[in-house]
Amino acid sequence: MAFERVGVVGLGTMGAGIAEVFARAGLRVIGVEADAEALARGRGHLERSTGRAVDRGRLTRERQAEILGRVTLTTSREDLRDADLVIEASPEILRYKVSLFEELDRICKPETVLATNTSSLPVTAIAAATGRPGRVVGMHFFNPAPVMKLVEVVGTVVTAPGVVSGIAELAGRLGKTAVAVGDRAGFVVNRLLLPYLNHAAVLVDQGMAGRDDIDAAMKLGVGLPMGPFTLLDLIGLDTAYEVMGVLFDETRDRRHAPAPLLRELVTAGLLGRKSGRGFYGDE
Ligand code: CAA
């Protein structure tokens, strides 16, 4: 499978990070957003992320310009017609993704692989909405996408032979390690990580220990780069809450019930870094 032109639909934190990863690896990227305002925000993400690398002496200005030059930004999904691969990184709403994939299926050439960056929604349901279910997979990146080395490649019972390995090979070209995972809620990483983060919210809610102490305990006692509340703020409390909801729906395991404190913070609009305040940000 030859992937040279890649479309990214949705240029929020994850989509913009994914676009950067592809452009850094020398591929041409078509970044799509719904309107001019969202497109400008996406451009801002790309410029800030590569700009930070320049400030740190990790990237020259020339190379930054080269990377940004490989990304074409557009509000027209029709511009994806010649893409070899399209990755969707839009909000985690199944009916929205299904209708988006129906449209991508109509627009893109028949050989195009359509991938979703969903954290937890069923890839099979998205694939089944298209006329090419064998060429629809999950390609799940981690936040921050330019830094984290893993990609989960999600195959379904109808994925065509060679598609998962083709996407895994592509991940290798991006400098990432791919793991093949089945289409079960949360895949591997979120299935294991999110219940731990959720449980941290339960413990703080019960007054068992404070936020800063729990973060320090897990960082220093386990050698993690971030404590659970810092990580929840990075992931986004809304995303964490949604993933827990999907895990609970599939498993009906009480331990997967979303923490009431998470729900409370999300309802109040405290989503973490993306909104400026979550578990942190009130100091
Ligand atoms: N975009 C691009 N680059 C970034 C970045 C971002 N948002 N944040 C950090 N970086 C880069 C920095 O530029 C720096 O690069 P250099 O070393 O080349 O200069 C490097 O990452 C390290 O950054 P910092 O020195 O600023 O900070 P740090 O050492 O604390 O590392 C971190 C930051 C990489 C985020 C680290 O704390 C970490 O690995 N945290 C855990 C993140 C994690 O677990 N992510 C997975 C979340 S789960 C998920 O995403 C799945 C889902 O579906 C919900």
C-alpha cells in the first residue's frame, strides 16, 4: 500500500498533532475543518507546536517552513478525493462519525483507506456505514501526537487482509510503534489507563488524599511522567468521561462507572488544558 497523500478531518489538538506527524515524515497532508474559524485554530496549533520545536533548537526555521508547506488547509471535504488515506479526528459522537464516513466514502477513490482516531467508539459500526468496510480501520494516536510513540491499529471482523499491516507499516514510517488491537471498547491503552484515572477522581472525591498528593504519589512512586490529574487535564475531562461511559456501556462493570466528580467538572465546562481549567488551573 502506497500512502503519499493523507487527509486529516478535524484539526483540534489531536488532528493538528496527527497532521504534523505526517508532514514531518514527508507526506503531503490535506487538513480539513468545518469553517474558516476552526481552520485558523488548526493552523494556530500547527504553528505553535512546530514553533516550540524551533524555539528549543529541535527544528530549523527552514525545516519548519518545509513541514508547514506540506500541509494544505481547506474547508472542502471534496479536496480529499485523491487522498490515499483519510484520518478522522472529530468529536466522539458516533452518529456524527457515521455520517462523516458515509460522505468520505462517496468522495474518496475506492482504494482510499478510511481511518478513525476514535478513542473508544466501535470501528465496526463506522466501517459498516460505508461501501468499503474492508478498508476502514482505527488508527489511534496518543496525546501529544507528535511526542507519543504508539499507534493502536484497530481491525474489525471485516477488515481486508493486508490493511492492518499496511497501516502498521505506515506508522513505522512516522517513527511510531504500532500494535494491532481488536475492536473492543477502549482498545488496549484506554481500557487499562482510563479506569485508573477515573479511580483517582473517586479517591480525591472521597477525601482519601488530595489532588497534589495523589499526583506526586503516582509520579514519584511509580515513575510515571505525569500524575493522574495532570494527565486527565491533558487528555481532556470530557474525553475521559466519554471513554468511561463507553467502557461502562460495554462491560457493565461497576468499576467502570464514570466518577461523579468527572461528570460535575465536565458539566461546569472545566475540561482541562483545552478550556484553561480542569483539576488544575484554579490557583
Ligand atoms: N506538542 C508537541 N510537542 C510537545 C507537546 C505537544 N503538545 N508537549 C510536549 N512536547 C514535546 C516538547 O517539545 C519536548 O520535546 P523536546 O524534548 O524535543 O524538546 C518533549 O515533548 C518533552 O516535553 P517537556 O520537556 O515540555 O515536558 P515533559 O518532559 O513533561 O513531557 C509529555 C511532556 C511528553 C507530555 C510527558 O509528560 C508525558 O509523556 N506525559 C504522559 C502523556 C500520556 O500519557 N499521553 C497519553 C494519554 S492517553 C491518550 O491520549 C489516549 C486517548 O485516547 C485519551
